[in-house]
Amino acid sequence: MTATPQEATGQARSGLLNIQGVSKHFGGVKAVDDCSLSIAAGTITAIIGPNGAGKSTLMNLIGGLYRPDSGRILFDSADVTALPPHLRARRGLMRTFQISRELAQLTVLENVLLAGQGGRIETPFAAFLIPRKVEREERRLARRAKELLERVGLFRLADMPAAGLSGGQKKLLELARALMLEPKLILLDEPAAGVSPPMVRELARTIRELRDEGITIGLIEHDMELVAELADRVEVLAEGRNLTSGTFHEVTRDSRVVEAYLGGVA
Ligand SMILES: Nc1ncnc2c1ncn2[C@@H]1O[C@H](COP(=O)(O)OP(=O)(O)O)[C@@H](O)[C@H]1O
Ligand SMILES: [Mg+2]
């Protein structure tokens, strides 16, 4: 069950993202307990498990919102365990964020443009010293923002306040925002939650296209149809620990997985 040191090293080489023996406790609750997994470059890897399995906590550990009590997180051959979220994002490890109330007041285009900040030019001094470079950078960002809105099918809504979008359209906007910084890996926490069935199809198509373009996807999702359709590989968590992994077909035929889900329901 437990990986030998050799296996752990082998894993570290195989994945774009490698979680090695990570734990996170909240008081007495072991939300994530000695969890290890890798996400191979160019794949969609789903992380599933019953309620309370530790999926969201793991997501926050990967994104950098939480620091693990123990264990390491390697991304693109670098140890990012101690890096704050924005520095992980700059390395290409990106998670989506719900459109906040403040952002909802802005237009769809403004939302995407804002996500592009924190890129190359960051201080007011830079803007003062190199106005031409800033202008060029702003034009580039504006072009990219519009391309991304085309990409996720929201271009015709560019000037609408984000608050007016449907649940599914908001998820597409979150994706476009995440794409602004040209990530290598995007983490999605339940993208289909609260989204109408036709928009789930649209989201699924977009996620698959991104994977085909070479972006690696980590997907936490309850909707098993979506997981079946999208996931190249599935990691199952239960009570903060690795239960098993494999293809969707393999893990859903594993009696331990069935039991864990039934236990979660009870
Ligand atoms: N910030 C927190 N403070 C205290 N307990 C937490 C916190 N976040 C999660 N937990 C607990 O950790 C466990 C795992 O939660 P979570 O990661 O949200 O699971 P999942 O996303 O798989 O449903 C649960 O028992 C939950 O109550
Ligand atoms: Mg959760």
C-alpha cells in the first residue's frame, strides 16, 4: 500500500504535479492524511470521494491557500510547498476562483483583463519608467482577454456585468480568468455544481479542448457522468487518505470505493 522510497521518486518524475505524503489537520480533524498522488502532464485527472473526504482541503493545499502540516508538493520539478498562491500561479499552477461579489459588478471583459494583472509589469514605477512597454503590454493583454472570451464562448457578453451571467457562464468566465496567466495546470473544484445540463456539456467540451491543447487539468467533481466522460485517470480519496486510483471504469468497480460512497451517504 505505502509507496517505497523508490516508487515515490519514480512518481515524482512522472507527474507535472506530485503530492508526496501531504497531511493537513484542523484541530482533531485529519482533513488530509498522508495523501500522495500525481497528475501527469497533458491529462485530465479527477479527484473524487464522498463528502468530507478532503478534496477541497487538498485543492487548497495544492493552490497554496493552506500550508501542509507535513509532506511536499512538487510542481514542474520544483518544490512549491512553501510558495504562496500567486507565486504558484506565476509558475503555471493555477486554480479557478468563484467570481466574488466585487468582481460581479465589473463587466465580463474587465474580469478577464484584471486576471491578467500580476503578470510582467507590477509596480507603478515600471509604468512611470517605461510607458511604451506598459502600453504594449496592455494591448497584448486586451487581445488575449478577447481571444479567451471567444475561446469559452462569452465574447458576445463581453460588456455585460458578470453578475448577469448564468451559473454555467460564470464557470466559463472563471476558466477564462484562469487562462489569462497561461497556466500549465488548472485545478477545477466542482465546475458542474449548480450548472444547467446544456452548460455542463459546453463546459465539458471546453475542458476537453484545453486538455487537447496541452493544458493539464485537475478536476474535483461530484457529477460522475462528467468524471466518466472527461477523466483520463481517477484518484479516490476517503477520510483524507488515498483509497485507490485508476481509470473511471476500474475505480467504480472497486468494492472499497462503493463502500466508501455508501458509508458517506449513511
Ligand atoms: N477550515 C476547516 N476547519 C475545520 N475543519 C475543516 C475545515 N475544512 C475542512 N474541514 C474538515 O475536514 C474534512 C474534509 O473536508 P473537505 O476538504 O471540505 O472535504 P470534501 O471537499 O471532500 O467534501 C471534513 O471533516 C471537514 O469538516
Ligand atoms: Mg469539497
